Amino acid sequence: MLKKIIKYSILTLLTLLFLAGLKIELIGKKIEPSSIENYILKSENKNKIRLTFLGTSGFIINYNNKQIVCDPFFSNPNIYSTIFSTAKLPKLNNLIADSLFDNVSMITISHGHYDHCMDIQNFLPNENTKIVSDKSNLLMLSSEIQKNQKVEIKHDIETDWIYDQDSTFRVLPIASVHAPHIANITFLDGIYEKALTEFPQKLWQWKMGKCNSFLVDVLQDDSVVYRFAMLGGKMTEKSEKLLIKNCKERNCNMLAHIYWNKDRNFDDIIRINQQLKPDVLLLHHWNSFFGNVNKPVQYFRTTNLPEELKNFKMNHADAKIMMPFSSVDL
Ligand SMILES: [Zn+2]
């Protein structure tokens, strides 16, 4: 018995050491800048809107010195420190200018996985910040967002537009489905029914909840200056109809679509892009977010991003990307 315990303890220790050494960096592949330079989104300077990409699905939209944040995540801890909650999370003001996130009026969260909301603390000095998400995610994050106004999205009921305090931004939730991670399995797909008393620390506490995409409008005197479709998952038939209906009434300027690799998203993006005909098609969630902050940007080894971007072009979709922590003026 004792022999067995010692044997398994040593095995576990060796596995942990192996994981620590590996830090899952093999998942990512360094980008050769020249291979993607034609696909980097350029500033147009037309609308006084500044868009900042944080990597993964994290975006900050700035307008009139106010911001809306979508999927607040940028710290990219390695999977080992995420499992054992030893990650030292970097502060955002070491990575981008304070003025890009000093007056956040609204935050949307697509779902509860850590790579979509772990860094929410950086955006909450302002109690008026409205948090929009599914009930389970609001319960999961409740220790951090106690003082904030929360808007709970009901997945099966068609929701109306949700406005920030002075109507600079409004969002329309669109129910989505999370694509499986590997072989039809979606990790951490639970739901919270009760508020967590502490901010999640361990990997398994980041339960998915329900998944939502958002139309995000930038407003001036009650008219829409710019419309983003921030799509963070697969559309259901019903939600795709809702998306198309809304973007017929007022065109969509930017379709920001999640992109993991060709097999998972290519056909959906081509189809939705054809329907919406946005001015800009931007791909997000293409970068490796495992232990990859303050290091050269990587994409996932399972894709060949430069080749796949070329492939979009051949299919009449001018897909663009932004580098993490860069901004464009739209
Ligand atoms: Zn997820």
C-alpha cells in the first residue's frame, strides 16, 4: 500500500513538473509579421471611434471619452497556473494607455470561461459600469461586481436593446452556442444557481453558463454612428435570423467573428459575411492565450493563419485581424 502511495505521488509530482516546464507553449506558433501584414486592419479615421483589441475576444470601444468592453480578458496565464491558481495577473495599464479604459460604462460577457472574463477587475473603478451577461456568469463574478448594475440576459426570450447610462452605447444580446473544444466535448459547461462568495480561482470554477453574442451600437443623439456584430459563438437558426433582420434595418459596419480554425468557423463566417455585407470583417480568438503575454504574439499550432487568411480572400471575404493591444481609429 505504502509503495503504491509513494509510486503515485512520484508520478503526480513528475507530471506537475512536466506541465510546469511545458507551460503549454507548444500550443502556439510564432507569427512571421511579413506573412500577415496585408491582413492587419488599418485606421480609417472616419467616426472618432477607437477600437482596441486585447487578444482572444477582448475589445474596448472608445467614443466621446467613454468605453464599452467586450469579454474582458488579456492576461493569458499559462494553463498550469490557471489550474493551480498561482497566476500573477498583469495590470492592463502596463500594456495600454489608461485613457483607453478609464471611463467604462458597460461590459458585455459572452460566456463564463476564464478566457472571456478573468480580467474584469481592471475595468470596474466606476460603480456606474453596467455588466451585461447570462445569470450564471453574473452569479459567478458576483464578488467583484456587487456594486455594479447588472443586466441579466434571458437566453430563451428575445431581449430588447440595453443602453448605458447616457446612451453612448447600446447592446442587443443574440443567443449563441459554444463550439465544442475537442471531439464534440465542451469543457466546463456548467451553470451557477447561487452566487459565488469569492472570485473564481481554480480552472474548474469558470463555468460556461449560457453563451451570447452581441450587436453593439455606438450612438450620437439617438442615432447609430457605428454598428458592431460581436459574434462569440455559433449562431442558432433563430439567432442568425435575428442578426440578419437587425442588420437589414441598419447595416452592420463591422462583423467581428470568433475564429479558431478553418474546420470550425470558415463556412459560418463566409455565409454570415455574405448576408451582412459589413464594411469590415475582423477575426478574433485566433491568438494563443496560453502563457503568452509580454511575449511575441502566437497563433494556434492547429491553424495556419496566413494561409487561411489568404483562403478567405479567395472566397471573396476580406478578413482582417488586429494584433493584441493595438488600436485602430474607425
Ligand atoms: Zn469558451
